[in-house]
Amino acid sequence: MLFHVRMDVAIPHDLDPEVRADLVAREKARALDLQASGVWPELWRIVGEYANVSIFDVESNDALHDLLASLPLFPFMSIQVTPLATHPSKLGA
Amino acid sequence: MLFHVRMDVAIPHDLDPEVRADLVAREKARALDLQASGVWPELWRIVGEYANVSIFDVESNDALHDLLASLPLFPFMSIQVTPLATHPSKLGA
Amino acid sequence: MLFHVRMDVAIPHDLDPEVRADLVAREKARALDLQASGVWPELWRIVGEYANVSIFDVESNDALHDLLASLPLFPFMSIQVTPLATHPSKLGA
Amino acid sequence: MLFHVRMDVAIPHDLDPEVRADLVAREKARALDLQASGVWPELWRIVGEYANVSIFDVESNDALHDLLASLPLFPFMSIQVTPLATHPSKLGA
Amino acid sequence: MLFHVRMDVAIPHDLDPEVRADLVAREKARALDLQASGVWPELWRIVGEYANVSIFDVESNDALHDLLASLPLFPFMSIQVTPLATHPSKLGA
Amino acid sequence: MLFHVRMDVAIPHDLDPEVRADLVAREKARALDLQASGVWPELWRIVGEYANVSIFDVESNDALHDLLASLPLFPFMSIQVTPLATHPSKLGA
Amino acid sequence: MLFHVRMDVAIPHDLDPEVRADLVAREKARALDLQASGVWPELWRIVGEYANVSIFDVESNDALHDLLASLPLFPFMSIQVTPLATHPSKLGA
Amino acid sequence: MLFHVRMDVAIPHDLDPEVRADLVAREKARALDLQASGVWPELWRIVGEYANVSIFDVESNDALHDLLASLPLFPFMSIQVTPLATHPSKLGA
Amino acid sequence: MLFHVRMDVAIPHDLDPEVRADLVAREKARALDLQASGVWPELWRIVGEYANVSIFDVESNDALHDLLASLPLFPFMSIQVTPLATHPSKLGA
Amino acid sequence: MLFHVRMDVAIPHDLDPEVRADLVAREKARALDLQASGVWPELWRIVGEYANVSIFDVESNDALHDLLASLPLFPFMSIQVTPLATHPSKLGA
């Protein structure tokens, strides 16, 4: 089941640089793991913004929330989730 | 080059039903053709709305505008285009 | 799987009164049927507005979109869907 | 009498971690107590956000404000209250 | 129990003038009746707008919705309801 | 001459607690004085928010600004003023 | 007593051209009369928009509403009124 | 003196097709004339929208308003004007 | 050439009080000087807000930006500039 | 390929003045370099704001994001990118 997710990152400028670097490194590792597991099939950078558009493929709403809340940057992100359905004009649908 | 496109459709309720049916049929045919050609790799329905989220893969901004303006429903859609870039945490990037 | 749905109804004032009455009657019948089937467990009127807040309980995003699109008033509603998850402070969760 | 309440939580990142942990623990305890008393029949997490949608069942506007203001996280929440009425298409209404 | 209500009126310009005049006359009569009954203690015009700010004093959310929906101009108004509580700094509170 | 005033209070969480307590106490004293003088006839809490809706009755715009700017919490409030006029459907108008 | 007023005009495109021309002519005549009387000291066009920014100098809120409602284009304008006070840094204040 | 202008076009769908075609043709002719005269140095289509971003180079605010109001599509456009100044980091500034 | 300018002031609450007092004093002196020079003919306080509406009369966009950027409070203000033109219904225009 | 870019700068007021001065100096140097290279053909100040409107001419979305992210002030800017296409009424198009 697919969900469209937009994440906007806003790390406070006065956060300790080491804490910040650690957060960003752990975020990347976690993102790679989740992509490798198949639940995060698409991930794009929005040009000019510290933000991404992603597609998640999960079993349930609860599973999606748990994944997003597990991201190290979760406390510093504004996240907007939009449920997706099959489009009747989709090729092959 | 990838673009994120959201299209919201608003066909006036007093449009002639035959004109409407013809528009919708031609829109579907055009959408299938464009998908088959490879420029419109993703197309999803937003749950509960007469709207879609799409990914287009085109050579240039001009090419994208020409594709969108060629859609039979173009005069009745509100379209929002967001350029996408490679995300540094994308698996395989 | 639960979804929070807000529906705002805006029937054009110049719609034929009989068409309107028929739409509204069929909407009510359809709403009662869906509630009886268990997929629409909650339905409230927002005070002062021609709008409702609902909770849907469905198997998938596709199932939810099909239900909403089957409502006779669908072409005249603005619908906003929000996926819900279990809250960690929910009694009994 | 039912009210729809949305709460968005924003705890400042530089709040003392012990103060924060204490606040969150007391918030949970208070939420469980209020639910057990019957005034807070529904509580859901919004997927991807540090926010909830709740239904409160209270005797009056004053009672609702007192309940919400008694939440330990009240100073760090943005709360939006919407009064609900019986829907004429509600099954059994 | 007090509620703050803002009503913005937008009668379509192509409505039949007699229908319009009748609506407006019946709206005024209904407003006077409701005020006389005590449920609508305050009613002010917003300067420069076809809109009002009102205070309603009712027993319940259901009672308020029924009152508002009974207004002849209800189909042509956008209404926003805000529940009010006693203010701790209110003189005599 | 009546004005509708909405005040939203946002005291920074890191303000010294004594300074804050003093501000809040002086705000309440000032509010009581102004109400006793007749210029602030109505004051309600908005349910769930650190905000109020008020009615002021003053001689002029200058008088209203001076009153509002004299509130101890003025530097921490967002204030929105709306001029009110007599409504033609007001009972007794 | 001064008020800042912004008026945005939106005459429906399908209004009878003669009715429209008559409205616009009467609006201009009324505007000139009000300016000559001293209550409308400033009137500017906003560049690129069918809108104006005005300053009104009136005795009361009621007087201002009556003036604005007397404008022939009132039913086709969206009007936003902002009360002004003397600025402490105004030269000569 | 440079101004940034965004124009969004919204021609009503029920406008007579010949009137529409005539308007669009005259708009194009006028746009070409104005560009040739040097006052409209830049004109771009916004991808996916019936809208443009333009730069105008004029002597005064009055001159800009007269140019914009002279466009045949002016009654069907929403126009937003932003004054531009020399940027201190502009190469050659 | 006239411009409508709205300035909203937001000085951080934790700014050193002496720095703040100095800024405010220098702002007032600068405002008086500019008014005396004729480029800032109108300056009003918005009732209830730490904000003003002003009219500037300058030779060019560059001149206006330089004036605004020279204000000591410029780094703490949100400024919105709207170009004004002669109104065709202005008395004497 | 052209893109319209708006950048709003918001440097925290409590940033170390030397760090700030260094950032601003490096931003200017980088901006001059990029303009000299041809990828940033237009750069204007928005009157009254710490913001600019720019036109970028790049090979791809990825190239644009890399350029923007290389700006020393990138962490303190809010950036909005709009893809541009050739306008059919452009002189010479």
C-alpha cells in the first residue's frame, strides 16, 4: 500500500555540531536500511530545499508511523503523509 | 530529468455531458500514450480527491510544459510542478 | 485500518432542484448502507457547516478511495483524508 | 456533548531532557486517567506527525477548556477545537 | 453555554431578485425571533463586509447547529463556530 | 464605539519564571481595572487556546491602541482588531 | 478618526454590459462626492489590480460602514478595514 | 526601473469561443508590441500553468499600471507586481 | 512616485535591553529625519499591533530600498511594499 | 534551461557577528563567481526585503540543486524554485 510522504528538515542552527553530524549520519544509515528492506521505494530531493518527496510501501498506517518515527531526524522534521490509490488511467492498471 | 507534478481536476458541473465524456476519454487515451512513451513513469490517484500525483521524466522544462499543455483536461486542471534532484541518501545514488 | 475524513459539501445553487433532491436522498441511502457494513464507524456533523467528520475502517487505500468515489455527492464534495495510527497513550493500547 | 480536538505538540528542542521526560510521563498518566473517566472516548495518532485527533465528551465548553488546560503538555501544544453535532445520516440517529 | 459565530454571506448575483428579497426578509424575521428568545444575545455587523459576528447562548452543540441551519440564508453563508469558556480574568468571574 | 479584539498569547518558554508570574499577575490586575472602567465590556476564553475574544467600547482608535498597548502582556501577544457596527437585524436597533 | 481600507473589485464577467457601465459610472460619481465631503481623503490604485487602497476619516464605525455600503459597487467588492492610530514617530505628533 | 510581474490567466470556460479567440489574438499582438518597444524585456511561461513571469522596465508606477491595464486579457488575469532594486551582489553592480 | 509600505516589527525578547532601547531611539530619529525630507509623507500605527502603514514618495525602486534598509530596525522588520498609481476616480486626478 | 528562484534570507540574530560577516562575504564571492560562469544570468533585490529573485540557466535539476546548496547562506535561506518555459508570445520565440 503506497503513501506519498513529504519531509521538510529544520535542524536548529544552535544544535551542537557533533550532535548534528551524528544525527545526519544515523539518518542516512537508517534511510539506506529502510530502502534496502523494500518499504521506501522512492526518495527524491526537492530542488533548492532541505526536503524530500518519498514513496513508502507498507502494510498499514501503524507500520508507516513506526517507520517515520524511527528516523533519527524525526524530531526535526515536518512530515506530511498522503495516501495513494491506483489511478484508473495508469498503464497496466 | 524528473519532475513531481500534482494535478487537481475541476470540470465545471454545467459542462455538456457529452463534451465531458469525450474530454475524459481523450484524457485517458493521451495519458496511456504518454506513459507508454516513457515520459510519465509514475501516476497515482490521491485518495478521496479528483487529483493525481505524477512523476515525469523529460529532457527539458519546455518539453514538460508541452506535454502538460497537450492533455485534453489541461484547461480544467490546476497543476503544480516541483523539480526533483537525486537524493544523497538514495540507495544506489 | 482507520482514516480520518473530512467532507465539505458544495452543491451549486443553480442545480435542478429535483436532481439535487435525488442526489441527497441517494447520498443518505448510500451512507446508511456503508455504515451498516462496518466500514464507516463514525459520522458527525460539524456545527454550522454543511460538512462532516468521519472515521473509515478499511483494508487499504484503494478500498477507501473506491468507497468515497461511490458517494453520489462525491463530485460536489471537497474531501481531505488523514491516515490514523494507534496512539501510545490510548487506554488499552 | 462531543468535540473534535486536534493537538499538535511542539516541545522546544533545548528544554532540559529530564523536564521533558517528566512532562511526557505526566501527560501520558493524565491522558489515561481522563480516558478512564469517560470524557476522552477517542484518541488517535496522526501518521507521521507529533499530533493527535481526539474526541471529547463533556458537559460544557468550560469543562472542556479545564480538561485541556490540565494537560501537562498544554503550554507546548497548539489545540484546535471543533464542536460536533448529530449527523442526520448517522445510522441509528 | 456561549459560542462565538462568524457568518459571511455570499448570495449569488444571478439569483432571482424576488427570491433574494424574500430570503433576506425571512432571514431578518428569523434573526429577530431568535434574539427575542434569548439564544442569540449579541449580533454585530463587521464594518465594510456582508458579515456578522454573533454570540449564541445554547444548551448544546446540537441545539446550535439546528438554530444555524434554520436560518433562511444558511445555504449562502460560510459559518465559523468557536466555543467560548469563562475567562479567569473576567470581572466577576 | 465597539471593536472586536482577538488576543493570542505566546510567552517564550525560556522567560524567567518570576518575570512571567509577575507579568501574568499584572495583566490580570490591569484587565480587571479596564473592565471596571467600562471600556472592556466582554472577555471570553477561546476553548483549548491561550487566547481570548474581547469587545472594547472606546471613544476612538487612538484610545483603543493606548489601552491595548498598556497591557503588560502586549509584547507577547498577537492582536487582531475588527471594527464593529450596528447590525440592521439587531433586536432593538 | 482614520481607517485604512482596501477594496478589491470583482464584477462578474456575465453581468449585462449596460448594468455594468451604469454601476461603474455611479461608483465614480459617488466616490467624487464622498471625497469632496472630506470623509475619503486618500484614494490610490494598486498597480496591476482592479483594487484600491483608501484612507477614510469618519466619526465612528457606524459612519464608515454606512459610507462603504452606499457605494454602488459594494455588492461586488471584497473590503478589508484596518483602524489606524497616531504613530509615536510621526513628525509633528 | 524594473518590476517583477506574475500574471495568472483565468478565462471563464463559458465565454463565447470567438470572443475568446479574439481576446487571445489581441493579447499576443499587444504583448509583441510592448516587447518591441522595450518596456517588457522578459516574458516566461510557468511550466504547467496558464501563467507567466515577466520583467517590466518603466518610468513610473503609473506607466506600469497603464501598460498592464491595456492588455486585452487584463479583466481575466490576476496580477501581482513586485518592485525590484539593484542587488549588491549583482555582477557589475 | 508613491509606494504603500507595511512594516511589522518583531524584536527578539532576549535582545539586550540597552541595545533595544538604542535601536528604538535611533529608529525614531531616522524616521523623523526621513519625514522631514519629504520622502515619507504618511505614517500610521495599526491599532493593536507593533506595525505601521506608511506612504513613501521616492524617485525610484532603488531609492526606496535604500531608505528602508537604512532604518535601524530593518533587520527586525517584515516589510511589504505595494506600488501605487493614480486612481481614475481620485478627486482632481 | 531556465529556472525562476526566490531566496529569502533569515540569519538568526544571535549568530556570532564574525561568523555572520564571514558568511555574507563568502556568499557574495560565490554569487559573483556563479554569475561570471553564466549559470546565474539575473539577480534582483526585492524592495524592502532581505530577499532576491534570480534566474538560473542550468543543464539539469541536479545541477541547479548543487549550485543552490553550495551557497554559504543556504542553511539560512528559504528557497522556492519554479521551472520556466518559452512563452509563445515572447518576441522572437
